[in-house]
Amino acid sequence: MATLTIIKEDKSVTRDGYGCVLDTMDLPSNVHAIQWDGSSGWIEYNDGTANETIDSISAYSTITDDFDTKKAAEEAAATSAATEATNAQTALENTYGWKRQNDGTTKYAEIGDQLDQLYKDMLAGKLDATGEWAKGIKAVKDAHPKS
């Protein structure tokens, strides 16, 4: 364990840059914080008592164990949320609507390009299935059917 900070009033514990708030923290009422640098530390008091040097953090193992439990739960929840988000994105990407707009090979042209195709088809008298716009739309629908 490299660094550890316990702040009683906030019920917060930070170890090696990772912080969380515990549900409970059992420390004497005059303790403000406990600092640990990996090999030594000190207790800070809130009643004017001078800081006390400590050479072991083992007396606070209940707090560090609670921290470990909370950290593991938060990391598991984050992993679960990330997995859920990935699954949702995968499900979205498997829909025909997403593929029709985002597929790297066969997708709808940008709106401005489609309007340009329609204009050129109109001038060429091809506002039917022979026009470039209609052929482009049909290619996308054929590549990604609703089925």
C-alpha cells in the first residue's frame, strides 16, 4: 500500500489515488484524519492535540478492509455498466437502420448529396427507379433489409 488518507468527517478514504466514501467509520471523536505514506504516517486531531506519528496502519484494518470491499463493488458496477453499454451499442449496430446510415460499405449518402442526386435526376427526367438517387437508396435497402 503506497499512500492512504482517511478523513473521518467525510467518511472518505483515498488509497493510491482512488477514493470512495464509506457507509460507516469508527474512529475516536477527536480524530480528523489519518495519513499513511506506505511506511509511516500520522494521525491529525481536531481538538488541538499535536499530530501523532504512527509506524503501522494495521490498527485501521477494518477501515481499509471496508475500503477494499467498496472499491471492488464500485469497480464491478463500472465493469457491468461498461458491458451493458457495449451490449447496447452492439445491438444498435445490428439494426438495419443503423447499418443504413453508418455501414462503411453500403450506406445512405449525406442529405446534401441525395438532394443533388434528386436535382440531377429531375433535370434528366429520371424521377423513377432508373435515377441515381433511386438506385442508391435501393442498393442500401437491399444490402440492409428490414426483415
